[in-house]
Amino acid sequence: MSRRILLVTTAAAPSAEVDAVVQAHAGKDAEVYVVAPASKISWLDRLTNAEDDARDDAAERAEAASDATPSDNVEAHVGDVQPLQAIEDALRTFPADEIVVLMAPDEKASWLELGLGEDAQERFSIPVTHLVTG
């Protein structure tokens, strides 16, 4: 039976890096569910629900990560603005064996993304791998 990987991407990652991560954690026959939280948003835009640009950015990240996975069994989705909520929502429909979080370094992360890897490890009962990219 193939492993089920929830790939959470808050940063654009090189295709080779995404391919290597999925292969290292699950192999080419993995079922991969990519979720890109719409977290590239300012505090003011969050308060006013002006999320269109953040959702467009997330859709591009999700599609790029999906295209880069070595698996033929992959789905890409835009997630909630709050990354932990995006993960929780994805796990409701995709019972993953592992969560892989691809993030930018803290100095490039948005205010909603800071500490995501550690927070996900504390919150979810399945293994979480936190990788910094870019």
C-alpha cells in the first residue's frame, strides 16, 4: 500500500527539491495531497478579508508543487489563510501518514507562517517533517 503524504507548501520550492522530498519520504507510488495555505497576506488584508492575491499566490504554489511531485496520484488545493487550519482541513478528507511542511526561512515567512513546523508537530499526532527551502 502506498504512503499518503500531505505536502504543505508556504514557499515556492525548486522542482528537484519537491521531487527529492516526496521520494525520500514515500517513493514514486505515494499518494500526495498538496495544500498551499493562502498565508501570504498582510494583517490589514486579513482583517478586511481581502484574500484574492494571497489565494492566487497559493494556487500557483500548489500547482507548481503538484507538478514537481514524482507521483501520478497527486491533488493540489489552496488552503485556509491560517496554515494550521489549512492542514487540519486537509486531514479531514485526506488521512495522511505524514505531513511534510515546506517553508521559507523565518526572515522571508509571513506573520501567519512563523513557527508553523513546530506548531504542526505539537498539534498533529502523525509525523511532521519541517523543511526550510529557498
